[in-house]
Amino acid sequence: MITRRTHVALLAASVLLTGCGGGAVASTDGRPTPSGEPSRTTPAPEISVEVAPQQIPGLGPKTWAKVPAAARQAVVVTGRGRDSSASTVVLYERTAAGWRAGAKWPAHNALKGWTDHHLAGDLRSPIGVYTLTDAGGLLKDPGTKLTYDRGVGFTSPGTGFEGEPLAGSFDYVIAINYNRQPGTSPLDWTRPLGAGRGGGIWLHVDHGGPTHGCVSIAEEHMKELLLALDPHLHPVVVMGDATSLNR
């Protein structure tokens, strides 16, 4: 004779043996699957993690070796071709995760392109890696951390190679430390390599055409660059045509 108490005990044992759901097992997504079939799992979504490169893209070993180890900011000017006056500018900043790129800005360089051995009047921009320490302009300091020299000496009269007015080209400038004395105004004409090797190579406001040797970008981008550069991060400019930079 099976008593009520014995019936309850047998039912409990059956539940323990078969699992909750009476002949079904719970899948990992909470839906039951028939007993004896493998449970279906929902694959975890793939997570894309952006990994910053440990080296700036587009720079070959020869160019990269010239970038100082202390540099944490690099303005990379990439020319379209050896004899082209069109280029792009990107500000890279080094973080613990690697080098991170900012926006890409259209730019102009010298009328005849680029050279490994710049000479005064050759109408080519010098290829290389140069430090950035000093700035200035016709307009007041926008708030840069670089040393800033304001004065009427930054007036730019006349017209460019394509007949465009040069007025405003030197509203903001950043001196590129090619054949100049760092720590002085961009207007300082000291030439350590001699006058024949040219100088006065700046980043400045674009006037809509090729330059004599400088690199030019839109005024709004010059202002952004001035606000971003920090001497404590040892900024440099890396400049040249794409093929030369990739050496």
C-alpha cells in the first residue's frame, strides 16, 4: 500500500532525475530544447576594438628613424607626388595605446614639389623631420602653448603663383625648424646652414595656391593646430612626398 507520504517522495526523486521541465533541459538562452539534443547557444556578438598603430602609417624605416623618441605629437605632411604642390596634413598624437590620427586636412606645398636638398629659390619644400617650437602671426595669439610672436612683420602683400591674393596668409604661422634657430621668432633670419640653403619654411594659412617652400592649410585648421600643439609633447613635422616618406 502506497501512502500519500511515499507518493510525494517518489515524485520528488523523479524530478531530481529528469530535471525541471519534465523531459526537457534548459538552453543557455532560456528556451527548452528536447531531451537528448545539444543545447543551442547564442554566439556572442563580435566586438571591434580599434588598435592604434605603434608606428605612424606611411613612414618607412629611414624616415621613422629620424622621429625623436621623445616626440608625442607629429604633424605629417604627405605630398601627392615628388613634383606636386598638393598634399595633406594629419596631426598624430602618441598615447599609451599607440599613435592616434586626427582629421586629414588638404594642404599646399611648394610650386615644384619636394627636395632632399633644399636651396634658396628652388621652389621646392624640404623633405625631412623637423621640430616645432615657435609660432606667430598678424593676429593675436589664439591660445597656443607654443611661444607666439605677434607683429606687423607677418603682413603678406602681393599675389601667389596663380594670381590669388596673399593677404592673410601669415595671420597664423608655425616655424618649421629647417635652417633656423629654434627658440626665436619665425621672423628671425638666422640661417645656421647658410643663406644658400634657404629658410623661412613655415606652416601658414592657405591662400589657394602653391607656396615658395612652406606648407599651407586653411585658417581654421591652422588655429586648431596651434591650440593642439604642446611643447611638453615635443612636436615635430614629418614632411615630404608619399614615396620619399615611405623609404
